[in-house]
Amino acid sequence: MSKEKIKASVRDRYGRIAAESSSDCGGAPGCCGDPALSVDSNRLGYSLEELKSLPQGSDLNLGCGNPTAIASLNPGEVVVDLGSGGGIDCFLAAKYVGDNGKVIGVDMTAGMLSKARENAEKGGYHNVEFRLGEIEHLPVGDNQADVIISNCVINLSPSKQEVFNEMYRVLKSGGRVAVSDVVALQALPDELKADTDLYVGCIGGALTVDELISIMSQAGFTDINIDLKNESREFIKDWAPGAGVENYVASATIEARKP
């Protein structure tokens, strides 16, 4: 698949999810775009208290973890969320950074952006801003962010080195990465990598731990830590029933720092 085809397929899939998801998020599609395959966010590490605090429609059940749980956010910090979707992680981050902090959500899908902005207005979030853009070309200035978060999005990019280069550019010195994403447990078979549905379903584009460490190191990051969540394979197997994808990928937390 060409990079252009991958981006177009991802934009189309998540644009449809934004359009089809109901205002109260009932039966919202999961990472693979099928309501039957969604994962209850409580299973991903979000507390019931956190979920109840969100504006209706911001939790689209599209993640594979809870990046705000590992970000150790502080009042006054600037946070950038890659692939912000309906805004769930931006809104949770906003509570930690407070009125003196700022959260910037970036998404390449106009429908998701509209939904997130509506949710921000409903929830009265004055310290959250949503910008249209690709994660390979972030609409954020140099050395602006204290923390970059993301939830099951970087694996969708066909140009991951560009993504981590951009993350490094945007972070301040001493800034940190706190990401939840799908990681390959072993090299994916060609038939899985070539399947468009599996790519836009958060599986086909996953890299191994060694590949990620290499890319992140080349971008300049240090203190890289990737923690595999083997229990995630229980819900990942439902993203492509019968395909055995749980033998190849799992959710992980990815942390690093810009010197």
C-alpha cells in the first residue's frame, strides 16, 4: 500500500466513525470501526470517575490504553495529543494542567475535529484547543509542549520516523512522551501488513519494540521505555476474529524524554 492510500483509508474510516457515532456514544465503533468490536474504556485503564466527568460523545472507545494515567501531568503544563478524536484524553489532561495550562488536540479528520470542538463547548473547556493537521506535520511550533500523549494512533501512520521527529521538534527540552499504542510482538506476516482493513484497524501498521526504539533513538529521544500489556490480547483478538492477530500484536505504553 502506498502512503497516500493508507492516509486516505484512515481518514475515510475515522471520518465515518465520527459521523456515525451517536451524541451519547452508545454503541460507538471500536478501533476497527465496528460497534461490536469496541472496548469498554474502563478496561483500558480509565476510572469510572474519569469517564463520568467527560462530556457525552467524547469517549468513542477507540483507544488501547489510557495515556493520561502515565503522563504525570502537572498544573501549568502544555500537552499535545496526537490523533485526538472525540477529545477524551484532551479533556482528562485539561483537568490536570488547570487554567494555567493548555491542551492542544491534533486530528487530520475534519469530522472528528468538529465533534471534539462541540464536546469542548459542552464541557466548558477553555484550556483545550483542537487543530486540523497530520501527525507527520504537526501544526504546533518548536519547543512548545511539556508532554505529548497519543492513544492508538501512531501505529496508523505510514511514516513513523516523521511522526517521532515532529514529536521531538515540538517538545521542550526535558519534555516527555506518554503514549498508549499497539506494538508488534513479532514481525507481521505480509498478508496482515497488506490488508487495508487491518491497517486502519490498528494492527497492520504496528512496529516491534526494537523497531520503535530505533526510530525514537534516531529522532533524539532518551530514557525510552516500552511496556507491553499482554492482557490486551484478550480484546485485540476481537478486532479481527479468527485472524489470530492476538499472536502478533499487543497494547503497550511508550515513554521517552527529550534531553
